[in-house]
Amino acid sequence: MCLPTGKLEKLVKISIVVPIYNEADGIKHFLEELRFVIENLKHDFEVLLVNDGSTDNTFSEIKSVKWSKVQIINLISNSGHMAALEAGLSLCSGEVVITMDSDLQHPVECIPIMIERYLSSNCDVVLGIRERTKSESLIKRKLSDHFYRILSVLSKTKIEKNAGDFRLMSRQVVTTLNNLPEQQKVFRFLVTTFGYKIQTFKFIAPERKFGQSKYSYKHLWRLAITSLIGFSTAPLTAIFVGGLVVFMISIVYVIYLLVNYLIGNTPPGWTSLAVLVVSLSSIQIIAIGLIGRYISEILSEIRARPRYIIRNIENEGQ
């Protein structure tokens, strides 16, 4: 459980962005707990519920709560969790933005400590790190751990393990994310890419009381592939390097074949055929690798991620 450790004195406007898909069973309970927590704080709040094309009674359940702080953003169809987050981030107006899920596995009682951590430090992001429990399958835990480790190495960026979408961000961070032109935005990794100052806190996700997880192994696999492609060009570089290695090995092998041909250890026609196959194969691999390198540069240009971000400009003469 997360508990605040001091007073929250500086007043700010805080936006809470919550993607929702088929959460009719538990959305009222979530809003009740959220309302209890934030109405005891002195800050100005807005709650943006992004209804991601729900096909159950989620919308009517939200409407029945009758809470003036709530705005409902109804997407035409189910666009996916990241797209729903993007819609909410583009429409929120707070100086500080908190993103979280509505299934109560992101504890609402952690919100005060997130705000306090932000106000009492010079950080840009306060990131929730989920502590693994034995209730999760061993396979899922191991796959997740290895994925975060591999992605950190390939992207050359420190990616916090077990960090999801439970986070607080400053307006500058949100503006940076909103201005990115790329289509496949994975926010949990993007926030660590640009060098913003990050503080973390740990939380234990309670057992799910309502509904079922929308992230199946299929969705997690798709997220992993999107993240790997979006944050690293290492696989393309590996193909090019592999092509060069194969080419060097093929040169040695061709020399070996020619020597055997000259001393008469090969049947007629074998040497010419083998040299032709090895040479063409190595050239093809190099060509594919070279194309991959060009594609990686094209990807970097298309993403158009900022090469630098200015925090502020100070004039000593003023």
C-alpha cells in the first residue's frame, strides 16, 4: 500500500487519464475509490475516462455516477490501450497528468504520494514499479523479465523493469509525447527515452475483483514486437553484420575449395557450383543487411523523435 509521507502544499491542476474497455462490472467501484482519494486533496482535478469502444454497459455505468469532475471520451471503435491513452493525453489540460488503469490494480491510494514525490523533487516523471507476486504465472514473470532486459540492451536505454502505465508526468513530458508524429506509441518506454528525470515507487497490485485482464498473451506478444521495432534497429544491424561474417567465412571456404580442386580432391563441376552458391549467398545476405541499414535510417527519420529537449532558458542579466 502507498501512503503519503507529508503535506501537499503547492496547488496544481491534475488530470487523471484512464483508458477503459468493457469495465462495466467494476467502473463504479473504481470511481468511488478515486473520488474518495482525490476529494480529500486540495488540488484541482479532472478525470478523463477514455471509453475505448466498449460493447457492454460501461458508458451507462459511468453516467450513473454523476460526478462533475469526470469527462467521458467515447472512441468510435476499439482502438487499443495505447491509442486510448494518446486520446486522453491530447485532451487533458492539467499541469500534471496521471495515467492509470481502472481495474484497481493501480491502487488509487498511491496518487497522493505520486503528487507529493513530484512536488517535493525536481523530477519530471514519477513511475510506478509493480512488485511481482506469486499469483502471477512463473512463465509470464520470466518472459517479462527477459523482455525488459533484452529491450534495455538493444535500445541502449535504461528501461525500468515491471514499469507499466501507472505514472505521473509533467506538462512538458506530455507535450513532448503529444508532439511525436509516429503512429505506434508505447508510452511506458517512450517516457524513459528522452532523458527526463524519473523517480520511482513500488506498489503491489491487489487481486482483480472485477472482470478479466484485456492483455492476453497474444496482445503482450504484439506489444513486445511493436516495442522492439519501435525502440531498436539492432536486428537490422545484426543482419548486416551477419552478412559480413558470412562473406568472410565464404572467402575462406572458396580458398579451401580451390585448393582441393587443384590437388584433385573434388569431382568435376563441384568446385564451380559450390563457389557460385557460396558467393551469391553471401552477397545476398550483405545486400539484405545493407537495405536493412537504410530502412533503420528511414525509421529514425519517420519517427522524428526530438534530438534534444530544452528544459528552460535563463538570462543572467535579468
